[in-house]
Amino acid sequence: MALTAQEVLNQRIYNFLLRSIRDDDQKNGQLLERYLAGPQSVWETLQEKIFSVKTLWNTTEIADEHLAYQKNIVGWTKDLEYITNRMDYDQLRRLISVSTVLWKAKGPEDTIEDLLRFILQARVRILNWFDYRWVIDEDCLTLENSGQDAWLLDIEDGTEQTYSVLKIVDDGTMDRTLARYLLSLLRAAGERFEVHYLKFMDMFDTDGDAAQWSAFSDTLPNSIGLSVEGGVAKLYDNTTNESMFIANENTSTWGDYSVSVKIRANAVTTGRYGLWLHAQEPSTPGSVPIDGHKIYLDTDANQVLFNSIAASFAALGILYPDVYYDLTVRVIDIDGMVKRYEIYVDGELILSVDESQYRSGYIGLRHEVDAVLEIGEIEVAPIPPETELIDINS
């Protein structure tokens, strides 16, 4: 914190010498002035430390070297250094700033999600078996998913009912050990977690937050109809083709992965909508990406499309507008030259295509003219899944 004008004692030791001595020193090599430069530096350092005392209670302005004392005051003592020693100064400041709330409210899932998001600066989601319910007159388990009630089979790869599932996005820089330590501390006593590390996730749970996306229109580049409201992202201009891509992400370093999205067409529209995988950088910067693979749900023809390859949806029923579908594509490398695209709708394999072109690129969502696309959530996970168990007493 900079000192105010009233706090600066702008005095030079050299100026306390008699004027006649200083004049003579200036004429004869400035020996005294240079000699007093050392004591002057010590005085300025002491002055700065004296006036910095007032910042010791300010988590934002306190010097990095003093954070250790502040964290002890709010409960992060020596016994918990295995956690705090793994944090950088920014993470430690965030932890200290919410410690009062943490100790009072730790345990519930909302607290765990909020604190992990804030401290680790990562997207987080918790699922447990309270999120599931049995549907009356139906012999099937479903997930209460932001009111969408999508049909899901074996969503967590057979995770036991005694485990909660935490999904957290690791962009490659996360300290997973720190994440595990924080989760172990924050959870309720005896609660067990299975942690799933994702490459990307967006629940669209904050109105107006489209920070993870870049949106494009094929014909109206300055009037993209992208909105995020009420837990749903919408591309709502049905007079043109619209696309939205995960910003600043390219699959070239991802290896095998799966992308799952809950999407629907607005009730008053029909047409094609779905995923656009491995789109390429356009020749004109800022314009819509090109090429890649379009994987569409076609409500007009009741079929699933991979580019021009079609598979009928009739065996599973009818593709209705205004109904959320769980569209999942598993992208698997076959031999370094060919990628396999396995396309699932609501957990059922509809189409499998091997393709050698466009083996990496941008991931996006798209609708064509006449469709209005609504997205409930999207996540990208590595194949095989990157998971770890946090058991009792671990």
C-alpha cells in the first residue's frame, strides 16, 4: 500500500548537515553524500515498515510475507499447513477472506461448491443420490437436472449409492492434491466422494455469463442472438445459422474425450441443431470457423446426422421440439490417423463413424435456419475418465 502524503517523512539525513559542509562536499566529490546513502536507505525502509502496520488487517493489501500471520488468526494454524503450504499467495488471500464463512458453514454441498470455485477458480458441480428420483409408474431412475429431468442410465459409470460425485474442471494447471485436501476438510464427517476431473463444463447458472464462449452468425456477424438466462443458453435468431464455440480451447492436446450436451429446439421451431466438432480456424480472423464435423439432431426428418451421414431415430421414437435431449459424442483415436465418433442420444448409441479428416479443432454448438437452440449444460470429459475416490478417513 502506498503511503499518503501526510505519512511520508520526506527527509534526507544529508540535509541535516550544515549548509557550509554540504557546499564543500559538493565541490569535492560528494563523499559525505555517498557515505550517507546507506543510512538513508535504512531510514526509508524503517519508515515504510512502520506505516505498513495498518495493512496487517487488510487481506487485499497485506504484504505477501505477512499472510502467514493473518491465516493463523482465522484458524489456518500449523496443523493445516499441509493445505496452506500448497497455495500460492492469491489462493491464500482468497482462503483467508472467506475463512469465517468457511468454518461456520462447512459441510453442505453449496458451501463446498462455492468455496472450491472461489479458492481454486474452477467450475465445480456436486451430484449425489438426493439428485435422483424414481418416476411414478416408470421402472427407471432419472436425474433432477435443473428441472429438465433428462433420462440417464448409469450416469456415473456405476458409482455406488454411498458416494457423492464432484465434477471439477482442470485446465491442466490445477493442483489436484490441494483440491483433494480442501474437499476432505470441507465435507461432512463420513461423506465419501468420487472426484471426476473434466476438461470443460458450463451449467449456465449465472445470468449473462457467456465468458467461456465465442459466438458467430454466418450472415449477421454483428447481431449474434446469444443469451444466458435462467440456467439456459440460447441461440435464438432463427433467420440465420448461428454457432457458439468454447473460447480459447482446441482439442489438439486433449487425446480421447467425450462431449455431452443437453439441448433442445424451441417449441415453435424445427430444423437442425447440435454439435460442431473440430472446426478449423478461418482464413479471416474473427469470422466463423470452417469445416470440421457437424453432428445434428434433425427434427424435420427424425434423424441424427454426422455431416451427410444419417441414422434414423425412429427406433427410439420421435425427435420432438421443446424436449431436452442428452447428445453425447465419444471421440476416440483409432490409429493416429483416424478418429472414431460414437454418437449417443439419451444414452443409446445411434451412429458410429470413422473419419480421417479434421482430427482436432474447436468445439461448438450450432443451429441452422428455422431452429432456435437452447442449451441446458455441457461438459467435456477425458477418455478414460480421470477420477479418484476420497473415502472415509482419507
